[in-house]
Amino acid sequence: MKHFTQRQGGLNVLGPGYWNKFYNDAKGKSAWGNPTRLMLGWIQTAKPEGVNRVLDLGGGDGRYAIYFAANGSHVDIVDSSKAAVKALIRLSEEKGATSTDVAGQKRLGFPNGGMIDPYAMDVMSYFSGSEGVEVTMFDLILSSGLLEYLTPNEVKYLITKLQTATKPGGMNLIIYLAQGEEVSDIPGEHPHVAGSVENLYGDEWKMIETTDTTRPDTHIIMHYNGTVSDAPETHSHRIIRFIAIKNEELPASD
Ligand SMILES: C[S@@+](CC[C@H](N)C(=O)[O-])C[C@H]1O[C@@H](n2cnc3c(N)ncnc32)[C@H](O)[C@@H]1O
């Protein structure tokens, strides 16, 4: 049994210590594999002209960030695991990206002009301004497998922030674990009430896709007392995915 540092301030959430080990164990390979085709299909259908500014929250070692930057987008990726960001840099370099320093912030430039600005920090700090990051406006904001590590109040705060940072006509792609009949038994994760995240999107947003699926998974899990299982354990995840498009601004009336 091993102990890992837990993130303070939330419920019993998995902290960067857990994730650093996870990405170090991947030993130079992409820990999450390729971007999900279903997600890319949704994005391409919604934005056939492509996306310029992209924000990937809890983006891990960058399967989505690298995909979009390799196709010419400018991506900000935020992840609190330093090992994830290190792996992202190495995997980007394998795709021909080179690192530069822009005002003390690393930037990865891809051969076709795409780029990634990686931020090794908590997503709450990224939006709070406490780290001096200037948040811009994005065409696409992705959050894949992040919200279950935040409390419901943190999710509310974060969704408000990312809605504000979305350009009119831009989109949010959210994937989160929800409570089901068979709730994930990973105490470090905090599955949310199904529908509670979609409900944060009001009239200014159009839901274009949603799926709700339950699938088994087997991996090492952390128990409530902070210990980690020695062997993988089978449990199930209920996964909700949706895309919300922000309405274009209405022309001002006379
Ligand atoms: C399940 S992984 C998903 C990775 C990536 N989004 C993907 O789909 O390939 C969750 C990621 O969220 C990151 N994470 C968890 N809590 C975070 C927080 N509060 N701020 C920033 N990143 C966080 C972890 O370090 C991890 O890389």
C-alpha cells in the first residue's frame, strides 16, 4: 500500500501526486492514447471550418491538445500534474514541435504554425488570476475527465468561468463521470449528479450532442483512507458527454 498527497480544499480528490505517478508510469508513451473519434467527429460537424483558439482543462499529456496544435490550432492546456506537462512536451517534440520562451511562459510551436501554451497548475488557479495568467476567448473549451476531481461548487465556478471565456458561436465539450446505479468505486473521484453539469448551461447555449453510457473499467484505485490497491480492481464508470454551443451575439436593435 502506498500513500499519495491529496489536493487540499476539495472532497477526497486525487491530487497531483497520484497523477505524477500515473504519467511517469507511462514511460514516454501517451497515457490516454488517441483522441476519441466520436469527440473529433462532433467537433468537426459543429465547426467544419476548424477551431483556432482552444483551451484544454485537465488536458493530461495532451492527446487533444497535440491533435489540435498539429492541425494548426493555438491551444492552452492546463493540468496540475507536472509529470503530465513534461510528457506533453516530450510527445509534442516527437511531432516536430520546438520549445520557445514567451515572457517566461513555455510555448511549443508546431511545424504548420499551430502551438501549445502549457500551464502546470490547478484549473481553479488558471481562472482565478492568482498565477498571473491572462485568460483569453476561445473557440473550443474541452474538459475531458476533469470535473470528477472537483467539488460541485468548484464545478459551478469553473463552468461559469469557461462560459465567459467562450467566444459567441464557440463551444464547450464536456465529459464527466456521473453517479449511476453502479457508482465508480474510486473514492478519490467524485462522480456528479447526472444532468447537474448540463443544467448549468442556460438559454444562451444550444446542446447539440449528449451521450450517457456506463462501462466497466479495471485499474488501481485509491481508497478513502488514502491507500492505493496493490492490484487493479474492476468497477464501473457512468460517463456523460455533451457539446454546448454559445449563441452568436444578436445584432443590436435600433
Ligand atoms: C482522467 S485524466 C484526463 C486527461 C485528459 N483530459 C484526457 O482526456 O486525455 C484527468 C486529468 O486531470 C488532471 N487534474 C485533476 N485535477 C485537476 C485540477 N484541479 N486542476 C488541473 N488538472 C487536474 C489530472 O492531472 C489528469 O491529468
